[in-house]
Amino acid sequence: MSDVLIFSGTEDGRLLAERLSRAGFCVTACVATAYGEELVDQHENLKVLTGRLDENAMVTLMQQGFDHVVDATHPYAVEVSANIKAACGKAGVPYLRLLRPVSDTIAPGARVHTVDSAVEAAAYLRGKSGLVFVSTGSKEIGRFAEALGEPERIIARVLPDEASLDLCLKAGLKKKQIIAMQGPFSEALNTAMFTQTGAAFLVTKESGPTGGFPEKLRSAVACDMETVLIRRPEEMGLDEAGILRALGLTAESATAPLSATSDENVAASAETGSADQTAVAAPISAASDGNASASAKIGAALTTTDATRRVILAGIGMGSWDGMTGDVQRAVREADLLIGADRMLASVSDKMRPTAKTVSAYMPKVIKAAIDESEAKLVTVLLSGDTGFYSGARKLADTLADYDVTILPGASTVSYLAAKAGISWDDMCLISVHGRAMNAAHAVRHNRKVFALVGGKTGIGELCTELVACGLGETTIIIGSNLSYDNESITRALVRDMTAYTADGVSAAIILNDEARPAMTTHGLPDEAFIRGKAPMTKAEIRAVSLTKMGLYADSVIYDIGAGTGSVSIECALRAPEGHVYAIEKKEEAAALCEENKKNFGLSNLTVIRGTAPDGLEELPAPTHAFIGGSTGHMMEVLDVLYAKNPRMRVVITAITLETVAEMTEICKDKRVKDVEIVSLQSAVDKKAGPYHLMMGGNPVYIMSFNFGEEA
């Protein structure tokens, strides 16, 4: 784990800071206002700094020893982001940009006029009649009011702090025109406010689902309001999952790539140590409203007279020429240099310029080296699939940050296969098992429709084998191979019949499970749910308290030491579908029962390890959590190994014998241990005796929980 500095100007940033600190990172979160500080759930691993910083102050702060800097400021805070990125370059600290998700759709019936700034929004509304509901924050309210020239028409919704109120009053608004509330706001509340104020126009920013944009737009439609939308600045960055991967917080090893790979676009691990190596790439082109279309930008590249080269990252979809978009086809025809895997270059060989050069490459570093050495004015890099779905485009764009990069999407495989199968995909769970680990069985068990992108000749067969092992062999699978080509194949069968399926290239599959049920959100399976045998088992009441004390996350990596029949392992695996559980058990009979329970529950994210801890733990991935139900007298040795693997992990220990309770007393004295809590629990369960019910008491159990911390 490392020290992370987060500029947390959004709810997304605040939640990321809290999540990283709970996972053991030492996090410093910078917020601009005291109100922002109040929203952060502070604890030992999370320090909050309040106040606005200029670039020089940021450099000074970064030089205090941070391993990474995460820019989680608002997507419209362009100047602040520029300062953070520049400061990272001067301080030599890797820069990661957390992107807020963009809303996928516009509400049906919405009347939306898009502009580039608050001043442009005011200019559009000047001369029109009707009140204007402004939900863009207080920072630009002064410029908006001045440009509108009629501050009395404004209803401003701002944060409930003195600074925001002061800016509104200085802009000429009266108190009755100000709504000071903290979001996010529901559709019902938005509708009530719009109706109460009688506003005719809504001025807002594309703040994404987290910022409540979809709800605002639906409410505007319901109230027959026209929306003036301030376009989001274009930028490159990572979603939360990408940030977590970059920091090593995944169910995989800490060296996992920054982003997942797709087809033959294998993404190398992110390099660190300089701003150039980790800088966010140049803006992505967008074809909307006043922006130049992608085609126009390609054309502009051909007439450019300066030395700047343009790079097009072109998604070729499934790969056939007819299946490519018009913009991608033009990028191929007019490129001076085309780069891609051999099969991609072959698919466009008769469409490119006679004078165009080609380079066979798919690794980001190799692609960059080829572009660096070339004098081509327009370079088109061919990427398979959809550039926004588990694609190498994101990592490649980061690698090519020195160039003017445009990303062109390819036709979506999920849309294509769903159309061929005659089913909708708006309610599908989308996953990729191509070049990455994924708990596919969990997705299929809990979703009626699952789309899976699958790579490798035997990929489909391996996926089906996993599903069969998890008791899902009777589900239906629709397999698409060589999609869009002359030898395209669409196969519909039962999963159990496709374990030997092979196909060249990348395939796709839709798995249909009519018996799917939503995943449980709470732990506490009944004891009868497990195959018991003679091995010891942690009872339901003890499991419930122990799992509560563990505080698992969806992607936790858990050791269950002394697993017995595996009841705790099973519950942990169900609660951490994106993580992994390693059940360590020395007795063969118990380990075999654990394997049976794993198969019975259909869990692919559970591995049974036969052996005595701490032997064998060294070879396993570093854990985030550990449950110790038995250590056979080696408690301190086990804790030493756990601490060495992750000095900030969470540990829960249960004890029945007085000897183990004595070991707990020694653990309390260990300087590496903090936040110690011990609970004594004794439960009684009713048992029928003739016409009566007797409460049968169990042995008292001691449950100890603590966090590892840096040694004092």
C-alpha cells in the first residue's frame, strides 16, 4: 500500500478517498471548503486538508512523499486540473485522473440546447421570457447574471455554505431567489422545485449520474422546461475501477495493468515515476452540437501545415470492412501510416492509400515508438472491438499523451450479437473474460442475461467448463464466432454441451438463465445449507457476527485459516464476488468437504488450499482480510506472515479454547495491532423435546477483530 494524495472536489472523489483509506492506504484528501471537509468520513488513515491551493502550493505538498496523486475534482474544474497535472510533473509524482461517468442517454422528449460556457448560456437566454433555474453552482453565478443582464430572472440552487450565498448576493440575487441545499436530488424533489419556482428554463452541466443529471433532465421534461446544457470539457482519465487497478487494489496481484485488454490490444502495465509516463492523454473528440465531427477533424489533419501529427485510434468493431463506421473507413483510407495486428491490417489492405505504410504492432510502447520514428502526418491505429468496452484504447491514449489523439468507436459486439439472436441487451450484465479474471459464474447465477467477450481458441469451452462446475450447465448459451465475416457462426446450445467448443480469434457469448435470482446482500446462511460431515463448522450466529466484524468489500482478497467445512469461506466468497477467497485447511476430510460446498454453491472465486498455516501462505496473493478459526498453536507465526504480506489488513479471530483466548491476550500487546475489539458470544437454539421446546446453549465463543497498522 502507498500514500495517496486526492484532490477531492466531488462525491466520487470523497467516496474513493474513504474506500482507499478503509483498504489500508494512507490518504490525504484536499477539499476547497470547510463544508467539503464536513462531508468526508474521517478516520485514522484519512487526513483532510482544507483550502484552495495554487500550483506552487500543490508542488510543495506533493513533495512530502506521496506515491500517487489522484485528480478527482469536478469535470468542469479545468483550471484546477491543469494546475494539478502541472504540479505532478514538477514534483515527479504520477498523475491519475478520476473521470465522473457520463450519462448514457438523454431523457425522451427533452428540449436541450448545448453551449460551451455559462456566459454563452446567458447570451442564449437573453431576450427570452421566463425564470431561469440555474443548477451549475455558485462559482459562475456572477458571470452568468452579468451576461444575462436580468438577475431577477434567476433561481439559483447552490451549496448551503456562506461562500456560495455571498457569491449569489453579490451577483444581485435576493435571498428568495436562492435555494441552498446539498445534493444529490431525486427526480421528485427536482420536479417539486421546478414546479414551485415556475421556471421556464433549466441551466445545468452534464454532471453524470453521480451529479444527478439524469434526474434533472427528466424533471425538466415533466415540467415542460427547456434545458440549456453546458457541455463537459473533453478529457481522458480512468473510472474508479481503473484508479483502483493503477493503485494495485484488485482481486488480482498488485502488478495488474492499469486497464483491461481487449482482443490483441494487450495493455502493458502503467509505468510510474514521471509526469509524461502517467499523464492523462489529449482530449477525445466528440461529435455533438457545435463540436467539429470526427470526420471533419480527420480532414483537418490532412490539411494541417504545422508539424503536429494527428493520431486516430480507430475501433474496427468485429473486423469486416462493411461493419466499420464511415469515420473509421475514412481514417483508414486517408492515413499515411496504419498500425495494428496482422489480421487487422489484412482486413483493410485493399482499402488503404497505395503510398500508406503499415506497422504490425499491438503493444502500446511499440506503437508509440513506431509513431515517434515516423514522419506521417495522419496515423491510424486499428483496435478491435468497441474502444469503450474493455479495450486497449484507454491505455494506448495515455501512452500517446504527447500527440493529438482522436478516438473513434467501433461497432458494438454486444449490440451485433444481440440483434443476431433476436433479443434485447438493455438488461444484460456485460463482462469480459478475454485476458482477464472474472467471476463469470456469479454474473450468470444472478442475471437472466449475461454478455461475455471471450478470447482464445478454447475460451468458450473454458467458460462453459467453469459454468458446469458451478452447477450452471443447464443454462442456454448463444455463441458468436467470426462475427461480421463470411464464415460467421451463431450457435445456440446448452452450456454443458459446449465445454469442448473451439474457435479462432475472439468470440462472444450470451448466457441466458431463466432461474437467475438477485444476489443476497446480507450474510447469514443457515447451517443446513452446508454439507457438514464430521468436520467442525462455525455456526450461523458466530458467522454472522464474525463477517460483520470483517467488513468485506466486493473485491476483497480473504484468507480463511482453519476453514473446516468452509462455511465462512462460502459466505465470504458470496459477499466478495469480484475478489477471491483462499480456504486453508490441514485435514483432508475437512478440505474435501470444503471442496464439496464450493461446488454446491457454484463458486469460482474460492480456492481450497490443503496445508497448515503459515506454510504455503507465502505463495498466495496479498490478502485484504483474514479470518482465523484455527491455527493449531501457531497464531503469532501466522500473524507475522500476514503482517509481512499486508501491514494494513483486517483480521478476525474466533476462539473457543482458553489457550486461544490466552493468545488473544498476547495479541493485544502487539504494537502492530490497533482498533482491537473482543466480543464474547454465547447463543442458544431451541430443540424440541416432546411437546416442549428447550433452549440448548452452545459453548461461549470469543471473537477478536483488529486492524494491522504501522509498527510503533
